[in-house]
Amino acid sequence: MPQVTYIQFDGSKQTVDVPVGENVMRGALYNGIDGIAGECGGAPSCATCHCYVDDAWTAKVGGPDGDVEAELLEAAAAEIKATSRLSCQIVMSEALDGLVVHLPETQY
């Protein structure tokens, strides 16, 4: 099963298994990882699952998946960076095994 490492704003890390076909947001929620709220359940409609894809993974993950994600990111509470994504829109595959995402200081 692919793994994702979530790095908190303070630098602490947690690596968990996230099944193929599941999204990075649910991987965090199902494993009790703080820093991702996911209030809309992955609709996407809230931007409370904002994350920064690690530089080493940006080419594989890609940028925002369409206009809806890009527009929601503009409303995110934390600074938007070139590597910003909504974690509900990153669907796990074997190719993403080892993915690293950084969590912002706040989602609100």
C-alpha cells in the first residue's frame, strides 16, 4: 500500500498507509493527523485540506486539478505557494508511494 508522509508546520512528521484510489485528505482524517480539517468531505468546496506538495513530488502530483481547485485555493487561510494543492484532489496511486506533503500553519 502506498505511503504518505505528512509534515506538520512545526516539522513533526507522520507516515501512514493510504490505499490506492483514496485521496490524501482522507488518509490524514482516517489516521488522526492534525492539520487537515476536510470540512466538506472532499466535495471540493472549502479549502480546509490545503497542503503543500513537497518539491520532490510536484512534477508527479501536478498542479491544481482545474479551475474549481485553483479558485478554492485562492480562499485558503494560509499562504498560497506554487506547490499548494487541496489534498482531497490528490488521489493515491502506486506511482505516489512515498509522497510527502507539508501542512500549513492553519486551515482557518
